[in-house]
Amino acid sequence: MDDIETELNIAAARSDSPEDKDRNQEQIKPAVLLHQSQPDPRGSFTAIGFLKSNRKCLKLIREAMLRHNWQEAARYFSSYIQTLEAGTQPQVRSAACEITWRLGTEILRHLPNSSLDDFNAFYEQLKNFGVRNYSKICLEHCFHLMLNGQMDEAKRQLSIADSWRFGKQSNAQSMTKKLIRSYCGYLDYLIWNEKKTSALGSEEECANREMHSYFRQASVTLKEIVGQPGVWDPFVLSYIHMLEFYKDDDVALQVLENYAYNKEFPLNPNAHVYLYQFLKRHKVPQAKLIGSLRILHSLVPSHELMLELCSLLLHTKQMSDLEEALAVSMDLLEFSSWKCSIKAWKCLLNIMKKLKIKKYINTVRKEWNVRRSLWLSLHYRSYIARRDSLQNVQLLVIKRDILRFTGENNIDYFKITLRVERASKLKPDRLGEKREKMATMKSKKKEKKTLSD
């Protein structure tokens, strides 16, 4: 919004060159102008007046939107649209198309009485303003229709966008076409998913045939898309869901492995997550699961699946895997999002206990010495212990036990932990003392009553 003058090329309209003066005298058709400029002797508005009117209108729209006065913003916006329709300068209309698109959709989303018909009419109007954004506007229109459950109309909009051509095919246009093509397949998948739920409850051949036709359309398109380098997470998941439904697990595994391991594709941790989840669903050997998670660990050592990797490594009963589990769990706890996770600390404590049972406690101390300076400042400061003593005593005790395995003599931390343990032990004793006193008082009162009787 701050660069409106630049986007509308208003600075060019202020030029004083003879050519620009002749161009600025270009006649503008009468319209609903908020800033009425002085007409020329022939009684028509100049190009400068037209641009000033647009500038004034955009400022009023911005102020109304900042105050969340959406009704007022809508009134100014309708005037702005009329000024664009009245203008004869194609450059101004093309530059203003992006602004009109952003402002109009935002205002419509916040208007309380806006309906789906209003959105449809607005999107159709936008398509006539700037042909360069035609495909993108069709795609956004499709998203809006999908959210409102109008799948057939959304499919029609995507088909129109897919067949749209403008000028020479640029790189930007080809990327947009590829995205539109991928959403055509995704929409076929959504329709297939709806048909699947209805067809499973009925025995009609017609319903099954219609469902299978949508599967063929979606699978052809999605197979083409996910085979090209890129990040295609929702489309890959849709394609895998259909392949698993039809028991085509070999093709599904091939697609996921290509998506995860193909060097032409960009690095994508989600690809390895999807592959691991697929392997886990199909109960493959542990070695394959561990191999998949090891690659994920190299990309995202703070991923929540690292706890599953530690669990898998503990079950192999090999010393090297146990040492790896120790390193993976300590890597996890070096990220701030895991500092207070009981699961992660319990996992580390369990690994250390197993290493002690197997008489490999030196492995723990060796790993600790490498990380000592970081861990003392990150986990074992006095203020952290005091905070844990107030918020999470269980975490405090687990961290104390881990510190003992490392052989570290952190006196301040142990003092705070000891004080908390003593306090927790004294509380039930004090309650017991109070109960005993109350019981003795009651018994004495009963004795006095019996003696008086």
C-alpha cells in the first residue's frame, strides 16, 4: 500500500516533457471521480486528473481498511473500479490489476453480507482487468469454490485456466500452468474421495465405474506432476492414498522413494516422513525404518520422529546403535522446543540406564564431555532448577538423575533438588501430624462426655 504511486506509475504522469504533456492531454471518459480535476477547454478530464483521482481513492480505501470499516471501504472500492473502467490507458489498468485483486478479496472476506455470488461476480470482473493474471485469478477462484463445496464449478474454472494462453509462453506462465495442472489432478482426487465413500455403501456398478474414472483422471495427472522436480506434498499424499486403496503398494513405494531420494528434487524433510510412515504402515523390517529415519535426522535433528528412532535403535541390542541413540537423544534436547519435554528427558535417561547395565557408562561420560559447556548453560543453571522446582518437579528429578550418570558434580543444582525432595516428603508427614492431633482431640472430648454422664 505504501508503494501505490510506484505501482500505478504516477511519477511518470508528472513528467514535463513535451511528449508527456501531449499524452497527458489524452481524453478520459467521465466517471465517478472522487477528486474532480479541472477539465480542459474541450470539457474532458486529463490523464493527470484521472491518476490523481485513483490516488485519492486508494488512500481513502486504505484508511477505511485500517479502521476495519469494511462497508465504507467497499463503497470507495466500487468508485475505484469505475475509474479503472473509465480510463483508456492500458498501462494504468494493468498495473492496478494486482492492487484491485488484493484489496477486493480482502474487503469481500470481511464484509458481513457478502455471498458466494458476490465473489463469483468479482472474480469474473477481475479477469477482464489484467490478462496477465488471468490464470492466477482462475486458480484463486477455484480455491474459493472448493471451500464452499462447489467442486463441479471449481473443475470448470480450472479447465478454463488450463486452456488459457497469452502471448509467448514465459517461465512464469509455464510454472503457473504446471500448478494449475496439478490442482486439476488434486480436484479429481477430491471428487474420487467423495465418490469412494458413497460407492462403498452401495453395490451399483454405475457408482463404482464413475469413481474409477475419476481415479484414472487423477492418477494420470498426479503421476505426471510428482515425477517432475519440485515440492508436491499434498499431491504426493493424494496419489499415494489412491494407490494404497487399489493395493498398488509397489508403485506407491517407488513414487515415495523417488520423491525422497531423487537428487534432482529439492531437499524436503516431509518426503522422508511420508516414506517412513508408509514403511511403518506396511510393517517392513526395522533396518529399513531406521535407515529412513537416519536420513531425516541428518536433515532435521529436532523432528519429533527422533524419539521413534531412539526407540528403534534400543531394540536392535547392538552397542553401536545404543551409542547412536544416545547421540540422537542429546541432539534433540539441544533444541529449545524440547528443553522441557518429559518424553525426551525420559528417553535419554532410559538410554543411560541401559548403557550402565551393559557397563558402558564411560560412553555416556565421553559424550557428556563433548557437550558439557553447552548443556551446563542450557539445562543446568540455578534459575532453571528453581523454575523446574515450581513448575515441574518430575522434570527436575529426571535431570538430576541424568546429571549423576555423567559424573558431573553440580553442587548448586543438587542442593535445589534436595531441598525440593525434602519439602515434598515433609508435606504428607505434616498432614499426618494434623490428623493425629485431631483424632486425639476427638477422643479426649468423648472421654470427658462419658465421665460427665
